Amino acid sequence: MARRKIIRISVTSLLVLLVLVTAALGGIGWYYSGELLEPEEVPQRYPETSLGVDDKNVVLAESKLTLQRGTFGIVWPGGAAKVGDIAATKDGRVERPLLDGTAPPEGTKVRIETDVYEGNPKTTLGLVYSEVRVPSELGEMPAWLVPAAGQDTWVVTVHGRGASREEALRVVPQLHSAGLPVLLITYRNDAGAPKSPDGLYHLGDTEWRDVEAAIKYAQSQGARKVVLYGWSMGGAIVGQTLARSGVAAAVSGVVLDSPVTNWTQTLNLQAENRGVPTWLTPIAELVSGWRADIDFGRFDLVRNPPALKPPTLLFHGTVDGTVPAQSSRDLATAAKGLGWPLQYVEIPGADHTSGWNVATDTYRDALADFLTRSIGAKP
């Protein structure tokens, strides 16, 4: 009798423990799924410090970010500037040439940006553009259209998670010079765009429909072919457009910069960055899949490549701390076996979406060659 009671108590204790563990894991999964799926306004932080100007160079306090090689934007409340590669470093001071804008006053807290241009194509690049509205299943999506005469191949740019149309401004002058009209789009949950029905990001699983709407808009304006250009999560959106859109056949080329081509590997890297064990990634995926009806497996472009595989140019930095370069390496390695004409350009020392900033000439040369060979654009 006593033994049965002990067994019953033990079983009850195990059940209680199982419930507690399940609840705890569910809570953790819900928290991280919220980090992944819930759009929120990114806090405007200014972690770096301006030390004034020295012989026309902007001087910044030394840090990991201010020591990055290449061309970057710096922003602060009420101001922005574009600075070039490091001119000198000494005694905790980093000097960079001022390329555009005005230098921040000494003592100003600033932020380093890969987006070197803030504003619209006219104010930042001097290019004529139109504010257009792209009809979608959720309503009209605002977009910028930078025209180019006589071209029936358009470029549709797709920014990353939490970014904006400004992310693409770096490459617009080159695309414009190549004679390509550029449509810089927004998608659901962007500022000024309609919200998704559940108010959540779907990581590309529904956002591809907004890219499809942009392709249809371009076609209505005379485009016969389009090049899709995606950064970060924009790469995942482009991948799903190729796999699932009824107008994907219009895509004649793809450019991807630091793309998400495997969400599991990306989430594992971000877990490691936070000191979170990677065995929690499947739990975060399970909860996220339940909340937003997402099949994470379909995003693995090595195991689930799209049927349509247009010529593709893929950039990734070696020190990307947000989306692992290994995902792009895996895709580049698998591409030949998949029958996918893909050129991979790895940028040493570049962090997330900063390949253009760190190695501008390398990036531009690869892009020019790709556009000329793949779609016959002007060199």
C-alpha cells in the first residue's frame, strides 16, 4: 500500500514537473517568437561619440563600429553625414573624411549606418522619381519609382526586416546608370503600408505576395522583365516569390545581399549571439509556426529550391553577425547541382549588409558585370 502511494506521488511529481517544464519552454518560445514576428519601432540608439573635426575629417571615438573599413553613414538627432574609409587612428580617435553632409559637433552621440543615404531619391541622389502606390491584396503599398527611358527590364528592391526603402538607395545610382527603372517598394507592416491581418511578420511566407503585386505593377507600366534585389529578410521574400508566385517567370535576374536562405541557421546564430542554447531554436520555430502558420522548412533554398532559378548574384560578408555567411556558402556550393546559375561574391571583413560599404569597388564591379551578362544592361 505504502509502495503504491509512493509510486502515485512519484508519477504525480513527474507530471507536475513535465507541466512546469512545458510551460517554461512554451513561455521562452513565445518570447523569442515575439522577438522574431512582432513588428516594433526600432529604438533610435546613438552609441558612438563624435570628437569634432580635424582637417576636414570627422573624428569619432574608437569602437568596433567606428573602426569598420569602408564608406558609411553617420546619423544623430537632427543630422546625418556620409563618411569615407579610415584616414587615421590614434589615441582612441578614428578620423574619417567627410564625403557629404555636415560633421556632427564635438560631443554629439551618433550611430553608424550601412545606409549611407537618408531621404528620397531626389534629396539624396538628385534623381527624378515618383511617389507611386502599388495595389496589393491588403491595400496600396507606397513605393518610389526612379524611371529610366527606353528600358523594359525593371529592378524591384526588397529591403530587410525592420529596414526601409532607403536601404536600396546605395545601389540606385548604378542601376539608373545602367538604364534600369528602379521600383523601391514597401511591404506589409512597413511604416505607411497596410498591416498584415494578424499584425505579425511572416518572414517572407506572406510578404512575397507584396513583391508579386510590385511585379504586376511594373508590368502594368510597361515592364516585360524584372530583376529582384533583396537584402537580408528581403532575400527570404525573394526566394518565396520565385517559388510561389504566378508571375515569377517574369524574373530575369536576382541579386541577394546577406540574404536569409535558411531561417534555422539564422536563428541558431542569433541564439549564439545572445548566449541562448541553440536547442531552443526548434521551440521558437514551433511557437512561431503556430502563431503565424509558417513552415520554416520551405525557406531552406538548398533543400527546397524554387522551380524557377534565374541567374543570381549573391553577396555576403565574412563577419556577418546577423545572418550566417555559411548559409550563402551552402547555397553557392549546391547551386551547380541544382541547375542554378549563381555567382557568389564573399566580402572579407563585411558585417550584415555592409558588403557595398566595405568593398564598394568590388561590389560595383560584380554588379555591373552581372547586369551586363545576365540581362544585357548598359555596362
